[in-house]
Amino acid sequence: MRARPQTHYFSPAPLAPSRPRVVELEFRGRHFRFVTDRGVFSYRGVDRGTRLLLEALEFGPEDEVLDLGCGYGVVGIVVATLAPRARAVLVDVNPRAVELARENARRCGVSNVEVFHGDLYAPVQGRKFDVIATNPPIRAGRAVVRALVEGAPAHLKPGGRFYLVARTAQGARTLGRMVAEVFGEAEEVERGGGYRVYRGRKVSGV
């Protein structure tokens, strides 16, 4: 019997047959509805890590925010909704996730959103952001996560913030040390539900 080919939410071409569904999120007095599908991260509902990341995230009314590994667009779309003069840029390597993020932006009525398909920072080369937020694909391997963290300073404005959430049982503290290595220090800004959020800050003028 031939083994079924495996796919993950960070796969460039997900193999899982499409089966869309709608999930809901209440955040800061707003109600959000997102279309999800098989083969994307957190298909059955917004996960605890993403919720904690949203709680930790600080952004100004006109900030440019990069949602890296956006999935179906939760973080970027929430930011764009709460700060209509801000700019949210969403990137994912998974084409199904990218299409869902675009559809969800339309459904939520936000026009201050850009969605790109591509690996890590490739689609935003030459651009700099006030905030980068990510719920990294731990199962993609340490090399992918390290490239994600190490690439952040080059895409941040002076004083820009990098936020990373990870499950404590899947090495969050190790990733926190990685953020500290890259940024000089890392602050644990939120903890709960088995997750931790770390923030690194780009030194002004660097």
C-alpha cells in the first residue's frame, strides 16, 4: 500500500483536499469571521498562540505592520481593522493561505492590506516596517525559524519591534534566546495558555 503524501501548513503546495469553513474571533470589542481551509495553519479555529500574539502586539495608528507567515490573515486583518490608517502587509509561502487571506481581507472590508505569496522576506525585499509579527512554523525546522528571526532587523525601521509567539513545550524559551542573540535582548511580553510572546527591538540608528 502506497503511503499518503504528507503536507504541512507551511508547504508551498498543500496536498489536502479543499474543505472550507468559517471560524470566528472576538477581539477588543470587534467580531471577526474568517474563511479557513484544510492545509493551512489552525484550520479549525484561531489558535491560542495567535490570540496571545494579538494581545501582546503594540502598534501605532499609522504603523506599517508585517504579518509574516500570515496563514488565513488573522493578525494582519485585525491590525488593519483596528488601525485603518496603518498598513498591514501579509506574507505566506502557502498559496492556499494567501488566497484565503485575500478573501478574508475583502470580507472584512479592509483596504489597507497587501497580501503576498513567497518564502519568508522575499516578497518584501527593500521594505522596512514598524512591526513584524510572527507565529513561526516550528515544524518547518530550526533553520527556517532562525532565518525568520535573523532576517527581521533588515526589515525593521530604527526602533521597530519584532514579536514572536511559540508554545512553551515546543521550545519557546530557546526561541526567546534566539531573539535575544539577534536583537541584543528579548523581552517576554505575554505568557499564557502554554505560549510565550517575545519582543525584540531594533536599536535606533542601526
